[in-house]
Amino acid sequence: MANNKTVIVSINADDGWRCVDIFQRLDQSFGFDEFRRDVEDQKGWFPIGHYGSAVFADQDAALAAAVDAVPWLAARLDAPLAVTQAE
């Protein structure tokens, strides 16, 4: 299945085992989801928030909803970020 999303920004939790991705879909709408990776499983990141189907008009609205939904994100945004910006 083709990837129908482009990650705009990925914000990592302090522990390095969780992140929130803000993404844009092919229809130009935006969304977000929370992911985790496990030490014992080297297969990559797994969705844990299941927020990915929510639709937002812009990146700022998606980020605001992510802050409301993901408990650790607000504190992380108040600290210096380890953000991966897509190019």
C-alpha cells in the first residue's frame, strides 16, 4: 500500500521511545499520531495513540489537538526540542 501521508514534523519524547508525528495527507488535510518503539523489537515505530484518522485544516490545528490528546507533549514543547523537520 502506498504511503498517503508526508510527515511535516516529528517530536520525540524525552525518553526517546515515543514520538508524535504531524503529517499532511494527499488531500492536503493534516493529522497527527503518537508512536512508540520497543527496545526488544527492532521493527520500528508502532502507532499507540490511534489519532491518525482525525482531520485538521492546517498544521497548527493538528499540533494543538495533539497537545490536548498526548499527555507528555505539552511539557516537551516547553523544553528545548529534539524535532525532526521534514525537508
